[in-house]
Amino acid sequence: MVFYYIYWICQVTMFCTAMGAGVATSNENEDEYLTQKEIILEKSYHGLIRENETLVEITPLIKVDEEKICNFRILKKPYHEIPFEIELINNLGILKARRMLNCEKRKSYHFEIIGIYCDGTPSNTANVHITVIDINEYAPTFLEPSYVTEVDEGRLYNEILRVEASDKDCTPLFGDVCKYEILNNDEPFTIDNEGSIKNTEPLSHKASHNHILSVVAYDCAMKESAAIMVSIKVRRVCEAKFVGMPERIDYMSGSTESLQLFPNARLDLCDISCKNEDLIIHASVALKTKHISFGCDRDLSNCTSSYKMTDLLPQGAEWTKELNYDEGVEPIFHFDGSLGVVVPDYIVNHYDFSNNAFSILTMFRHSSQSSSNKHVKEHILCSADDHKMNRHHMALFVRNCRLILLLRKNFNEGDLNIFSPAEWRWKIPEVCDNEWHHYVINVVDPAKVDLFIDGLRFENSVEDRHSNPEVIDDWPLHAAHGVNTSLAIGACYQSSENRLKHGFTGDISEVKVNLNSILDPVDIKCGTSCAEHLLSSVKLKTNKNLTESTNTQIQANIQMNEISISAKTRHEIEQMMREIQYINIKLRPTVGRRNIEVRTSLVCKNESSLRLPTIETYIMVNEPIVALGVDIGTESIPVRTTNKLVSYQEIKLGVHILDKIYIDMLSKKRTSLTGKNHLDSCSVVVFPSLNPDHEDIQIDGDESLSSTMDIKTNINKDGVEMIGVDTIHNYLNVLRSLVYSNKKPAYYLNRVFKLSCAQLNFQYKSAEYTLTLTVLHPKQMMFKSTTAVPSSTFPSAANIESAYSLNHGFTGQDGNRGHDSKVFSYSLLHQNDVQEPKSHIRSIVHKAESSHLTMLIILVSVFLAILLCGVSVARLKNNQKFAERHQPCPKIIDDGLVWDDSALTITINPIQADAVSEDSSESENSDTEEDEEALKDGFAHINQLEWDNTNIFQQ
């Protein structure tokens, strides 16, 4: 049994072995077959397709052998849409989309394809990855249809609002917003690439309540979106302040009249919450004149000190002509440390300052930067030895920003071994603040010396009452025989070196001394008082003193250059502000600008003070000026009206209407002034207005005549307007170049031109000058040679013919005589406001009357001559008819009745014929039909001459 089982087990084992060998062989064959199929398709393919296309661009190409592969198949996955199909065309697998794809919905597709052998068996699979390429089919769109926001006026914002746009395109190039833009560039706003809008300048509610912006967005391919509106409303921020304050206030120098500064001042308190009984309003008006030469205009005309003092630095003196100075009413001398002058002995003859009372008055400006060495002396005035020695007897100088007076006693004025005050040193800030200051030093004796600065006596403080001024004692000068003193300005004379040393660096206006006496406080203050100051009629009416009491409503400082007012209501503060005035009593004030500063504050009870914005304006002091005088011709007496007569031909070619005009500045005494040679404007008004069809005013010569100047010329139908500050000479050049022309002068036979000019911002206007331009009609007249024929003679036809031939030949030789012999008598028919002189009019009348009488005599003579010839011929015919009356033939009788004019000649006056020819030639060149009709009417009676033969045969 055991062997039996072993047998069967061996059989089964052998069978399994045989079967396994057969299967192994079969698998090897199949693997070889499949390996041959795998090379048909690549492992993966990548494709690109645009949204607006259906063909897929495959990389690499799907290449197969059509003898082996007959078709392709896309392996679909569950729940996945594969909108593609594949075809076999020319050994290539072509992938196409069955519809237009949308990148915004799906950007890529993944699927597998297999090739189908011609025997129906499939090939190996290949992965296909297709990306949908985006096209820029969408423009950016904003998230909001419009934007509205509000901002406060007067502020600069980092960001007012932010706009945002999006793009539906699926790629960053087309789907991202890269730029924003404001289309209306005239608005003060800007926008960045993030859509943030901000203003470039503070906004004003008054200028514009609402700013409407048009904003667009761009994607990265610069495709533009539709514009949206961004409305930025400007909120009015009520800022409490004074309004109605002028930016510039003009003051005429020399008027010595007060001028209201703020006649329209109004205080805007906005919505400040403060009960009326708790409100206190403070305002101050300050006149800033530090930039004026001496801090302000000074009026020294009433100061008695100016007459009794000796001027050591006069303008135009022989010893000061080498100095550098600015000319003016009060000259300014410039010293650079190396200049100085010696006063002649006849001005101050070796005066002994140490033994007599005296006063020194000076005005100078000195800077701390003038000298870096603290030990350098800068002398203003110095009295030193004139030879041999260098002793300084008296000196006033600056050292280390201290004003120092040196006064040494002589050797014979006391004990040589006793000290006495010799030097006074004042430490004051005015010496080195680079501002003008007025200094007066009164010396009664060496024990009593007083200093006055800007009219005020110097008073030292409690802390330095013993050190300011610092008084230095010294011995008297040692004896020196035969040595006198030399007085110098701006330096000190060093006799041993024979030159000036220790010079002053700065500006000095005046140096004066009063010998043997001192100036009293009244004279000192008079020399420092300002001629220009502020005042208020409220203060003058109440006659209140200038105090610093807080109970008063209006007060001023001592210098009268600052006024402070206070009130509890807005109405009161406005009324007092309107009453503040400026006045300058100096006859020749300094021309220029004076700054005005207005400060205002509000105080509510138990609350802090609110300071309102400071208002800055200025007063412009202008040069004095008188009214203009517009004169014509070369006479000194002005002519306000003139009549000008012109002919047709002249006015057609153009007439200089103001060729003889001149403009001059005249004072009240009719005297010409020089220096005031500028005008602001001139206007030439035409009445009636010009007809642009045939009338014109032009500037003769170079059309850019006025453009090269500061004059802007505007020519219209109402006349000529010239504006711009320029010299009278330039205005005259333009006025004298104005040419008026009229192509149809018969339409308007006279024109009125009115000239007026203005000066100083149109404050002064000239008298009006009127020019009447009269157009003269041409009238027929004889030549001067024919007017000499006696009117009582009746020339025959032969004489008339010979006269015509003679005159005709003469006219051919001198054609201009006929034109010159015309009489223009239009002024007899039209009376103007301004006529020619009577003598001129009378001559025109006489010529016209004589020409009419001569013409009438000639016409009567011609008519009688023709009539006599006609009667003679008629009688001859009548006699012939009577002799032939008995002839039998009627035909001959009828022939005798026929008028025979072969022997009749009608001769026209040659003067008339010449006038007709000349006038007709003029009418051909004329553009008006009126001229031709006037000439035809003048000779209408010639064409109306008809023969009446009814009485010829009457005996």
C-alpha cells in the first residue's frame, strides 16, 4: 500500500511538472508579443489648447504605423468628462476638442489613450496631460459700480479711499489687475497701482464742493476696464478767522491822510460753542517796518535839534564824496573797516571835549559778525592828535558788542596823579543786532554821562546797576606842546603812521555833535519818533490815553506801531477792526512795502485760549503822482478836441488818426513833470462802432510793435484797448501807429475817436481827448486856368472847341492838376462838435461859391451858343423851303422837310468833359455805387437836352 501511494504521488508530480513547463512556455511567448506592442505609444504626452480653438498641440507627436494601428481610443474614467476625441490621420494621432473650452472653469485635463491594432487587440496605454491656454477675453471689472466718500478741506491725506477691480481670466497675465488710472488729469488727485487714491494738494470747499473722478483699471496685458465714477465730496471745515482782509493795501505817499486798513473785516466764529457773556475776543494789529532803512520813516522837519547841531557826515560834502553811500532823503554810508574821513578844522576847530558839555547823536547798524576779534576797536567818532603822537582825546567806538565812550582829561585839568572817569562801556544788545538804532550821548561833565537808545534813556537793571555801564578810571593825558586834534569819522587818525586805523564795519546814517550844550529829552525823542504809525478813530473819539490797562477796549504801544483791541461780541470786534488806520505824515516817505500782521484769540470763561490763524497782509507805499494830462501837438497848452479832414482816397488807403498825439505829465500848475513816465492803459473808443465788413484799425508797420513791449493790444469793433505797465514813449509809438481805413467812406461821413489813459492801477485817469475824423465829398470844379475867363463873355462854338483842345492837351501833360483842383466842401453840410478854425472854413466856402457861379455862366453860354446855331440853320432851311415851294414835284418838297444835321455840331464844355472823365475813372476804382450815382446826378441835365423844332418854321 505504501508503495502504491508513493507511485501515485510520483505520477502526480510528474504531471504537474509537465503542465508547469507548458505554461511557462506560453507566458514567455505572450511577453514577447506584448513587448513588441509597447513601442507603439509613448508613456506620456503633453498638449496645449487655446480657449478659442479646438485643435490640441501635442508634444511629442503621436506617431503610429497605419498598417498595424487602425484606431485610437480614449480611456474614460468614471465621473470625469473628457471633451476630446482622437483621430488617426496620416500616421498621426490628432486630438481635438469637441467644443470650445473655458480656462476659467477648468484649466487642465488628464486621461489615457490606447491604440487599437488592426486585429482588434489594444496597444499599451499612454497618459495625456492637456493644458487650456487662456486668452484675454475679459476686461477688469470693479467690485463696486461707483465710490463715494467725504474728506475735510485743507488737509493732505495719505489715502482717501481704495478702489478694487478683478479679472475673470484664469492666468496671471490676463487675470491680475496691474494698474489703475484717473482719466481726468485736471483734478488734484493721484492713484497708485494698488488702487489707493489721495489728494496732491489741500482741497477747498469754496473752489469745489465735489470732485468727480473717472477711474479705470488695467490687467497685466494693459486691457482697459470700463470707467467708474469716484465722487469725493469736500466738507467745509469752518475755521474761525477774520475774513475780508485785503492781500495788498495801496497808500499814496505824500497824502498825509489816514487810510482804513480793513473796511470789510468780518470775523467768522463758525460753530464755536461759548456763551456770549463768557466770550472775550482779543485781536492785535502790528505794523512791521524793520526792513525799512531806519526801522520806520522818521520826520525830522519839526525837530529843533537838527538845526543847532553840527553835521559831521553830510551828503555831498567835499570830505564825504569818496565814501560809498546810498542816495536818499537820509543817506546811508557804508564802511568796511578800511575807510574813514577827516572832518575839516573849519567844521569843528580843535574843540576841547573834556572841558565842555556836548552831545553826540548818531545812527548806525552793526552786526556781531563784523569782527571776530573781540579786542578790535571800530570807531564811529574819534578825536586824536594831528601829528607827532597817537593820543586819543575823545572817541566813540564799538568793541566786543559794547558801545564805548572815551573821554580823557588834559594834563592841565587837574592833578596828574588822580584817577578820573575816562571810559564808559555799555553792554547793550542793540549794538550787534544788525538793526538801525538811534543813539544820543549827553556829556555834562565826566561825572554825568547819559545814553539814550531810540529815544529812551538807558536804565540798567538791578543786577548789573554797578557794572553796566562799566566806568574805567584813568590818568589825564601827559603834556604835549604844539599838538592839536584831528576829528575823524568811521576810523581814528594815527599821526605817527599818517593814516586812519581802527575802522568801523557797518552802516552809518548820521553823526552829529552839539557843542557847549546837551540835547533835551524832547529833541531826542523827536529825532526817533516814527512818522508812520497805526491809529484808530475809536481811540481818537474817546480821547483815551495810550495805556496798558486791561480794562480798556483799545490800546496802543508807545511806538504806535501795534494796536490791541478786545471785545465781548463779534460785532464790536468787527467795528473796531474796521476803524484801524495807517498814516504816514512824512512829506517824502520811503516807497515800499510795510507788512501788517493780525493775531486773534478767543477766550471762553474757565477754558483755554483758542488762537486763530494769523493773517499777514501788507501796505504798499507808492510814489506820489498827479493826474495825467493828454496833450496834442507841440504846444504846452493841451487841446482836448480836434477835427481832421480827409479825402476819399486817403481814407481808403488808411489814415494815421493819432499821428500828432503826445502825452505828458502835468502838475496842477500845468508844468511838465519828469520821472512819472509810466502808464497802465490807454483806450481809443470809436463812435459809432466799426463795421468789420469795410472798416478796420491796424497798427502800421511791424505788427509785433506792441508785442515787443509790455503792452497788450486788443483791437475790436469798439476801438483799441492797450493794457500793461510801460513807458509813455512806448505807448506813444503804438498810438501814433494806429491806422484807420474805410473801403466805403460814404457809409459813415464822420468818425469820433476818444482817447483816454490811466496810471497807477487805474487810480488816475487822463482827461479825454476827442478826435473827429470827417470824410470830404469830391466836387466838380474847373481848373484854375479856366476860372480866369470872364463870365460876361459868351464864346462861340469854335472858341469852345479850341479851348477844349488846348485844355485837353494841358491835362495830358499834367494829370495831377485836375485832382488838386477839386474842392472838398463837405464840412459846409455837416456840423461837428469840433470844427476847423473859422478862417479855414471861410476859404472853403468862398472857393465853393465861386466855382458854382462860374459853372452856371458856362452852362448858360453853351446853351445860348447852341440855340443861336440852331436858329441860324433853321432859317436857312426855311428860306430854301420857301424858294422851292412852287416846284411841281412833291417828292422834293418832302425831302425838304427832312432835318439835315450834317452841319450841326454840339460842343461840350471841355472842363465838364474833363471832369466827367476824371470822375468816371475814380468811380471805376470805387467800391461803392453811391459815388457813381453822385457823378451821374451831377450831369443828368446834359442827357436831358432835347430839341423842340415846333417853332423853327414859324416866322
